[in-house]
Amino acid sequence: MKLNLKRPIVFFDLETTGTDICKDRIVEISVLKVMPDGEEILKTRRINPTIPIPLESSLIHKIYDEDVKDCPTFKQIARDLDQFLRGCDLGGYNLLRFDIPLLAEEFLRCEIDFDIENRHVVDACRIFHQMEQRTLSAAYKYYCNKKLDNAHSAEADTIATYHILMAQLDRYQDTPVEVTEGVEEYPIQNNMEQLHKFTVQKTADLSGRIVYNNAGQEVFNFGKYKNVPVEEVLQKEPSYYDWMMKGDFPLYTKKILTRIRLRSVQLS
């Protein structure tokens, strides 16, 4: 199957020093750009994270400090990578919860304003979990009837995700899903906008600290002000903004918080 694309989509996967979006760094990135005409451009690069790679992480992805000591830092490749991703939709496996937030942090540290606001995001993991409830290796076996060799290498995982999505489209595009009682839709379509709607749970930031309520307002999703509109909190307790800006929150969350604060000031 050939993906029905209006613009390029880039599938990507990260191998990292750990799972803390704020503190951990990328050690390998693989990107597969699929063009509307079907052309595929694959690039894989190891990166010097500038911090030690914990042994427990190296045992998973098989990348050790010695392997990346002479590799470029993220800052050295950031501009080229940003250009490669520009104007593209994004695809991956579990990228909404981890890969995109961590990549955004890396870009923001380099003062590159990476954003997903005008992109479609397709997460094959979300499709898989909603339809089958499995893992990546099981997904590859289930959908493609192949064993995933070199699991936890960025390139193998990236290519497998691309193949899984195409197999998911073959399998599910005629499968109805009940969205409300008695109402069915066919959400799995060879259309990036439709897949974006099915796989993305919209949050205001990337890490889920700020989400939208049913009225479309940004509300906090943690702490003492959980489910309270952000604008209301910032008006009632302005020091909460300073606390978050100084706290151990992702840079992207701070960016969105600042945007809401500035909007509130302009409207008042």
C-alpha cells in the first residue's frame, strides 16, 4: 500500500539516555521521510548527548559512551534536522508521550521553536493499543508476520513502525469503531488528517501538564489546581507562574504557560 499524502510525513524514533523528558538526551535518531510520490529518505545518526549514558539504558539500546564520544552534539545537527522536518507531518510509535516531547526539549535548548501545532501527528502505537493492545515487537509480528530483529535500535524501530502503519491501514480501513452509543465511524483511513484525529489526544503542551477541558479552555492537569483554567489561576495567584518557570517542568510547557499568560495580559 502507498500512503495517501498531501505533504511529506517523517517517521522517527529516538534512543536516549533515559526517560526523563526534562533531563535526558538523545543518543541516536532515525528519520524516514516519505514523500507524496512514494519516495523514501532514510537517515540515522548517533549523537553525543554531552552527559553519561546510564548502563541500564545502554543495555537496552546497545549504545555506550565510547560509541558516541566523537559524534556531533544535538546542537550541531539541530538546524539541519529542523529543516528536514519543516513542512512535514510526523509519524512514529509512542511518539506522543515521549519522542515528540523530548525532541521538542532538545530543539528549545538550541533556541529552535519546534512546534506541532500545524502538523498532523500519526501514532501507530495509539492505533495499535486501541485496536489490539500489544507491544511493538508483537505488533510487527501480528501485522507484518515478521520477527523484529534489532529491536530498540532507532533504525529498526522506525522502519518497523512505517511498515506497521501500512499494514494497519490494510487491516482496519473497513473496520467500524463505535464512537457513541449506536454511532459508528471508520476512523482508520489512508488520510493523515483522519489518522491524526484518531491517534492524537489533544493537549495544550506536549507532556500533558496543561490540557483542554470540554469548553476548550486550557486547564492544569496536575497538582492543587488540577482541572482549573490556567488563566484563572494566573489571575488569582500570579506567583504560580514564577513557581512553574523556576521549577523542573519541560521547556515546552513553560513556553505554552507563557503564551497563555501573555494572551491574558493582552485581553485584560
